[in-house]
Amino acid sequence: MGSCVGTARRVTGAVTVWLLMAPVAYAARISEISDTSTLDRALRFFSFSDPSLRYALAGSILLGICCGLMGAFLVVRKLALMGDALSHAVLPGVALGFLWNLTRDPLAIFVGAVAAGLLGAGTVQLIRQTTRHKEDAALGFVLASFYAVGICLFTMIQNLPGGNRSGLDKFMFGQAAAMGPQDVMLLAAVTLLAVGAIVLFYKELKITSFDPGFARSTGLGVQFFHYGLMLLLAFAIVASLQAVGVVLVSAMLVIPAAAAYLLTDRFGIMLLLAALFGLGSGAIGAFLSFVGRSLPTGPLMVLAATTVFVLALLFGPRHGIVARWWRQTSRSARVRRENTLKAIYQVLEASAFATDQVTVKDLADRRRETIEEIEHQVAKLKRHGLATLSSTGDAACLTPAGWQRACEIVRNHRLWELYLTNAARMAPDHVHDDAEEIEHILGEANVQALERRLNYSRKDPHGKMIPGIEDIHAGRAASRDTDRATGFGGNS
């Protein structure tokens, strides 16, 4: 985390020098560039020759980093709606800051908005602690009521002489292209403050986010860190209003962090990913706004973040829809193969292991399936090196690896049946279905513990033999012996 804050400080310093040394260029706003081709505008973007572009890009990047970091805490604390509530709650403060001296004084607006945001957060806590309402109801109340007050104040300002030229509408919907050096400096200061606070109090913020009960037992001030986090959140929201507005700032708080949450189970990595996703979304939004014709920067930033979230939702390595579908599909295919191996073992057992081959017809009768279905299953066993086929294709033989896995599955099944009848006192005719499920997921350590608990019994509740470790070792030894014949007919 120390390298993170150092990197953030270097980025902020570079942005500051860049802004101070910026030459005057020929475009006041991004949206005014409309008389050239898309390629020309893209090249012009990477030349960074327009001051408005530099301010918008720097502000968007800093906004993305700050909102990504703060949003990570909101997501893990299950307070995603808090960002939406506070972003709307600051609106009355923006209006009151303007009414202080009837000018768009950044300091007055910042102080008023932060005060309104803290009042909103305090109101949420007050409702939770003094009424029967839960947090979602309190957040809904604060969002709606504070936003309504803000809209009324904005309407009053619009009716004042010159009020329609106040520029407060930019705080409602955002206009990154109108950002100036003061706005960027404010965002840089808030971003550095957020990064510094996270680095200094990382352990405390982490433990109060994941286990506030344990944090209280150790003497940590849970409420202190909660309100400190709300203060930083209010700073981030107010500093971001110029770029994305009240309506969309909650999206930049939640979406990059939610995408990071899908990609990792480690909070430190989640913080870094959320900051990177926010940074990338800000840069992409500024780029698309510049090369497009009068496209708004804030919504494009949100759409870029949404694209990242959708990609994480679909292709995340652990929690992605595609990954989960693939794991489920692979597990189902593995279970079907193991059930076929078990059926082959049972057919061989019924013949007292007089032969090492099983006909497809006998296997179909055992599985109560068609010949075509069994041929398809045996072909899959062959592709995985678990069985071989006769030259005529009407009989199968287990390879050493197939024999080993078949013995393991049968042993798991029968040991679990014996355990349920001995320990759980279940009737022998009621344990089969449970064993059918557990046989595919029992690990070797658990199986050995079951064997010790059952005194290495060799028969299941139905009187059938339980394959021993020597049967499994026979398959392993044969698998290691490359010169040993693995089937009949020479087909493998």
C-alpha cells in the first residue's frame, strides 16, 4: 500500500506540473471540436494540446482513482446505496454554498456540500439507532428528502436575477469539459487525502469493514472509523460533482469496485483493481467524449465502467458466469464418467471378476440406458484414458487409471453408506441416495478418516466388499508400468 500512495503522489505532482506549464490552445471545450474527422480528433487527443482536454482528462483520472478506492469500502460494507444517498444529499449544500455570497465560490460550495453530506450520513445513523427502520429505509429517506430540498433551492436560485447563469446545472449532470485548474487541484487533494488515509489506517479500516464486532472487542473505535470513512466519501462525492454530477457519481463509486469484487477475494488487490478500473474508465470516457461529437464525458465514463463490470461478470476467473458454467459443466461430465466407471466395476463384481471386460449390452442393462448412450459414455472414458474398446467395439476394459478411479468411487460410496448406518443410525435402504452425492467429492484424507472410524471394515451395510487400498494401489502400480498391457485388442 505504501507504493500505492507514492505512485498516487507522483501522478498528482505530474498532473500539477502539466497543468501549470500548459500552453494556451485553440479549444475552450471538448464538445466544440466538431469540424474535423474522428482520426484527427483522436490524434489531437493524444497531443494533449487543449487545456480543456488536459483538465478534463486529469480530473476524470483522479475522480476514477478516488471513487474506486472509496467505493471498495462501500461494496464490502454492503453500503452501495450510501454513495447514492450521499451524492443526492449534498445537493442542498451546493445550493447553500452558492447562496452564501451569490457566486460560484468553490470553497463555499465545497464546505456546504460536505456539511450536507455529513448531515445526511448522520441522519441515516440516527434513524437506524432511534427507530425500527433498517438502513435501506433510512437511506431511501435521506436520498429523497435531501434531493427534494436541493431541487427547491436550485429552483429558487434560477429565479434570482442572473441565477440562470450560475452554472449550478453542471453539478446536477456534470460537465467534465468545463473543469478548470481549481477543480483538478481539489480532486488531486481529495485523492491524496483518501490514499493517505487508507495507507495509514488500512488495518483498522479493513477490520471494521469485515468484522465490526471483533473490532469492538479489541477496543477499536468502530464509529470513529465509520464517520471518518463517511467524511472521505463526502469529500470524494463533492470533488467529483463537476465531472459526473449528482446523478452519476454514485455509479463511479460502485461500478469499478463491484467489478473488482468479482475478480479477487483479497481486499488489498480489490482496492488496487478498483482504482485501476476507475482510472481506466475516466480516461476512456474523456477520450470518447473528445473524439465524439458533443458526447457527454460523465455518462461515457459510467458506460466504460459498466463495460468493465460486464466483462468481469462474464469472464471472471472464479465468480464469472462463464467460469462457473464451465466448472459446473466439467463437474457434471466428471460425475457421469465416474458413474460409468462405477457401473463397470459393479458388472465385473457381479461376475466375481472372472473377466476383465464388460460388454456394452451388460453395461446398458446395469445403467438402464440405451446402447447408443453407453457407447457414447465409453467413448468419453477412452478419450480420458480410463477405458479401452475391443476391436469390434462391443466391449470395454478399464485401464489401470480407470480401475483405480472406479475402486475409489466404489470405496467412497460404500464407506459413506456404512458410516451413515453406524454413526447416524440410518436404515441401510435409506443411505444410497446420500452416498451417490458424496462419493464424488470425498477427499482422500476424509476417506482415510472414515476407514479409521469404521475400523477398516471390508463390507458395506448390504454385505458387499469395500475395495481396499491394495486394490487402488494395484491400479496405480499398473499405471506406472508402461510395458504392461492395458487392455485387450490393442486399442487404447
